[in-house]
Amino acid sequence: MIVNLGLSEKLYDYMLSVSLREPEVLERLRHETDRHEKSALRIEPEQGQLMAFLAKLIGARRALEIGVYTGYSALWVALALPEDGELVACDIREEWAAIGEPYWEEAGVVEKIDLRIAPATETLKELLAEGEAGTFDLAFIDADKKQYDAYYEYCLDLVRPGGLIAIDNVLWHGHVLEETPQDEGTRTIQALNERIHQDQRVDMTLVPIRDGLTLVRKRES
């Protein structure tokens, strides 16, 4: 059996050269984010482009993001939404999101982004209490790994039948292979990966892009 362990740097650069269409405003936000001490939290541009592509493919108008960081992924998705689109973006650190807000404004999407600074579980509960169940087309989960199971269940309630949930870091730098992990985040991701694989409420596939991205489609019946 041949196992693909990843692209060489040269092949990765070639892939980007023939596929990446990153708007200049996004490129500048990416470079500014890379100067941040927590820059490893940023998704890669090819993943952002995939998220935008999926949003357009399913005709998304309402999207949900759990884990904003500097707003790089939010900007990718917001640009893909129609003029009347909305992205509810959840994070707990306003100072990090503030890095991206000038870029959102420059790109003309700041009015599309509803930034909610609070623990994401609180925001998700509020959305459900407000009658927003089944009203979102797309959700992206990229936040506290120990809460992934809760985020997944909330998103299943909030996303419409036929809608899409994308879950980042599901390979967790290879730690998912550990037989007796000591880290709670690793154990949570392992359990969620197994549960989604068996979850008959959804169609799913795991894409080996960067640190692993699981795509979940909520079944219509």
C-alpha cells in the first residue's frame, strides 16, 4: 500500500502556482497574521479557497464560523457569500478579531460579518433560542478542540438539511494515532472522528488537506 505523506515544498509551491486565486487583501491579512505569536492558528490559503469554493457550490447565504482568530478564514467565506449574505463569527478574543476587521472593511464585507465575542457554546445556544435552527447553509469549526463534540451537535441543529459542516484539525498533527493519549483535546477529536464516521444523520468525507478537514453534509431525511 502506498501512503501519501504529503507534498514536497517544491510540489506544494507548484500546486499553489496553478490553483490559488487569493485576493490581494487576503494575502495582506495572511502576512500580517504570520507576524502574530499565534500564527499557527491560521488556516492555509488553499484551505480558505476550498471553503469559499464550497460556499459558492452549495449557494450558501448564511454561514457560521466557530473560531475566528484574525479573521482570515472569515474573509474568505464572507467574500464568497452573496451581497445579502451573513456570517455569524464566534470567538472569545476581540483583540485578535480586531486585526482582521480593517481588512473586512476594505474588502467590503464587514456588514456581512456578525462578530459575537463570547464562548461559542453560549452564542450557539442563543441562536437556537432565537429560532435559528436549520437556517444556516455552512458551518466551520476551528476552535477549542475539547469542545468539538458540543460544537458539532449545535451545528447539526443550526445547519439546514443539505447544508455543510467543515471541521478542521481532525488529524491533529498525527496525535490521533496515539493509543492512550493524555491530552483531552486529542481524545475528543479521536472520539468525534469515530462518531461522525458512524453517524447516519450525515454524509461525510475526510479531506487530507493540511491538518485534516472533515466535511459533513446534513442528510435531508
